[in-house]
Amino acid sequence: MHTRRAALSTIAGAVSLALTLSACGQDDGGASADGSEGGTIGVAMPTRASERWLTDGKSVVDDLAAKGYKTTLVYGDDDPKRQVAQIEKLIEEGVDALIIAAIDNKSMDGVLKKAADAEIPVISYDRLILDTKNVDYYVSFDNEQVGRLQARYIIDKLGLEDGKGPFNIELFAGSPDDNNTRYFYDGAMHLLKPYLDTKQLVVRSGETDMDQVTTLRWDGPTAQKRMNSVLTKAYRSATVDAVLSPYDGISIGVLNSLKAHGYGSAAKPLPVITGQDAELASVKSIIDDEQSQTVYKDLRLLAEMAANMVDDVLNGKTPNLNSRRAYNNGAKPVPAYLLQPTSVDKSNYKDVLVAGGYYTAAELK
């Protein structure tokens, strides 16, 4: 069993609730949940502005509570310094383990050194924390596969393998400070590049390098502003046939721009638009024939795996892993467990999302 946890076990019942309450509060975007005898786990999520992170936070807390742990859940609200301060506070108040979805994945080395000194294990959640050896495990989805699913959808819908084209496409990527952004983009471009090389796909804006197409904080309005600029500069006498969007919030921003520029009619149909996370607004948009596709990642499974990892580590067991060396964070290969995503569009959302219990039919009306 983890040595810190063993040392704390005799006093956990007396002080863990107090620690939980003092480590959270409205100012820190925090919430607490009571378990039974398992100790306290600090859970640091990046933002409350995205539906998916609210789902992640709740799911992780619920799964840990089911295993007998108390939790302190904090949200950094897209402020890296605030998140680091929140994690420092969790360390000072004696959590037994940390689950961290980083806002800025290169800002954690100092605070995680403090966690290591306190013998607090760290699980990097969904976003790999970079440039520090003080990350014990990583749990996420196969992020390159996310990009491949988005690209494959575009290829199939445009009929590129049948030689159709040329088509105009614009490219969007996620936040430059999120390590997943590179995996999503590289996965997609691996499949799209051959068609770009042969001019079956044409990026009229000329913006194809990842650093030209990133979207800070995955922000929909930021994506909308960039799409407005692209349409104004490059599409006065042409139309967009496809948009590679890595995330549903970005997709909604892109859609808002396109509709403001007259897209969405029989004479000027909306392009193929991808997405990720199966957020409620985007699934409804898919049903309404606006956004075309999203990549579904069952966050319940991700939260369950993170909770299992923590429980194993604190009880001296090696967690279930399926990737030991593929995810190098710049300081070491971080052993990981990767889940598989699923492509969802109008043809299969009922089978995947409703039959799978992720949404009810009533929620999608």
C-alpha cells in the first residue's frame, strides 16, 4: 500500500472531511463529495465552460465515491496559474492522490515536484502533462485515432477515394498548449495529406501548418472569428466543401460563421464539418443536418479507468495498462491506458448514444 496513505489511515476519518471542505470553495471552482474510508483524492479539471469537462468531473467524483474515496474537485477556468495554485493547495491539504487534466501541459513541473516530494501519485487525465518526470500514469483515448476518424469521414463523404474533386477544405486544430492537439492533427493529416498533395483537396486560405490553425483554449468564438477571416479573404468567389474541426465547440463557432456568410441553403449548402466529444448541442446540430459528424469518447469509461488507476496505485497494485512507451512527455515514457473513440453521425447516433445510455431520446429533441 502507498506509504502516505498508510500513515494517514488512522486519522483519515477525523480530518478528511475537513480537508475536503477546506480545499474547495466557490472561489476555486471547487466541489466535494463524500466517500467512506478510502482517503481523499484531488481532481483538477481545466474549465467549466465546456460541457464535457463538467461531465468528466462529475463522473470521476462519482466513481471514486463508489470506491470509498472522498474527493476535492476544482476547476481552473482556463487559467493555468490558477490551476497550479489549486493543485498546490490540494498538496498542502494532504490529498492521497491527484488526477489532473491540465490547462497548460507545460506548466506543471514545479507543482508536481512538490507532489512527488509528498509521495502523492499523479494521474494525467486525458491531456498528457509534459516535461516532468513526476507523472505516474496517463489515461486517455487513442488521440491519433480521433483525428483519423475525422479525416476518414471527410474522405468518405466527399468521395475522394473514388476520384471526386477538387474540393475546398479548411483546417482547424485545438489549443496550442494542449498536447492532444498534435495527436488529433497528425492523425487527421496522415490521411488527408495525400489528397492535399494531389490537389484533390485545396486549402484556399493557404493555412495548413498546425501553428497557423490552432484555436487557443478550444474556444468557439475564437474559431468563429478565424473562420470569418478565412471566408472574407479566400472565398469571395468560391465555397467551402469541408472543414476539419477537432472539437464540437470549435465546430459550433465555425457553423455560426458559415451561416452568417449565407451557408445553409439549397443554393449554398453547409460543408462537411467534423467534431469531437458528442456534446449535446452538437449532436442536436447533427440531427438538424448542420454539423456532420462528431467523435464520441465515452467519458464514463475514462473516469472509471482513472478511478481504477488511483485505487490500484494506493493499494500497491500496477494499474491496467495497454501502452507503456508510446506516450513520451519529454522527460520519460508515461505508462498509459488508451480507450477507443467512435465516429458518430446522423446514421448511427441512436445506436451509439441513445442505446448506449449516454443521452436519452428526450434530451436530443
